[in-house]
Amino acid sequence: MPKKEAPLDSLKNYLPECTYLPVLHYLHHYKVHLTVSRARKSVLGDYRHTTQNDNHRISVNGNLNKFAFLVTLLHELAHLVNFDQFGNKVAPHGPEWKKNYGMLLKQFMEHKIFPADIESELLKSLHNPAASSCAEEGLLRVLRRYDEEKKSVGKLIEELPVNTSFKITDGRVFQKGKQLRKRFQCKELSTGKIYLFSPVYEVEIVS
């Protein structure tokens, strides 16, 4: 069943103050079919380019706080602008995409809509953004400060003491081990297999 497009008026509920109209300009200009999706662990948003029978399609997770929602939407809009300019002739996260993403970020940052800690992390992204907003660990940490509902349940891997047991969204249970460079070795308790987890991966502690 096709995803249902988000009513554009409802976008005001997902965006920081004073950003609705500039976002709406891009959606109308590029004829974007925007979907507010259920929470996805591996991605915060995605983009599908236009075809003969379809518009550009962007989806963003609806459980994100307003600042995270906007940053993710701008990330995907940069893919759209990139495709509009170059089609499939350039790499998805190459210098052309980085330039477009930086341009969009700068445009919205000029209006001082982000708190100082988020703005500081975004300034780092202007010059060399990561291929996924999920991969920008410093940005994820500060964006998470503005979450409301998840703070009482979710914990980041880096916040857990070594040997703590935790559960991920698919129900598997792991035990946190030592850190190797940036990632943590964690043992799946049912199989004994070792997996590497990002320090900002969010999990649920198991008693």
C-alpha cells in the first residue's frame, strides 16, 4: 500500500518556529511528495527521485524532535536539489551533494532558529557533512537533548557501564563490552557473537 502524503498544514507541528514557509517553498517548487514515517532505526529519512509517473518523494521519521526533523529534511532536500542539477551523474554524497546541503543549512541557520549547541555542531557540517545524519555523532548527541518522550526509556550505548545488558528494537539482547576506537564491542547473549555498536546507538536497559 502506498505511503500517505503528509497534509502540508500539519508540517507546522514537526518544524521549528518560522521554518514552515521556507520549507513549504521548496516542497512546492520541486513538487515533493512528503511522508512522515514511523520511527526507523537505521535511517531518519530518505529520498526517491522523480520518475515519469511520480513526483520526488521524501520521508522523514515522525518521532524526531523539531530540530532533528528539520535537519533530516534538509539532508534529503539536498539529495533532491543534487538530482535536479546532475541526475545520476554524481555520487550520492559527493562534493556536489555536500555543497547543496551546506547551502541549505546555511540558509536556515542565518535565521537563528537553532539553539547554540545545535548550531555549533551544524557549523562543523557546513564544510564536510557526513553521508547520513545518523553518522554525525556529535550532532546526534545535542539533538537528543531536545527529545521529550524517549529520555525516560532510551539510553545511548556510551552511557551504559561495561557489562550492562541491553535490548535493541528487534528484541535481541546484548552485553556491552570494551570500546575499540569509536565503537563498542557488544556480545549477543543468545549466540555469543560479537557486534560493534556506535556510541550514540539508542537502546533499552535490561534488568
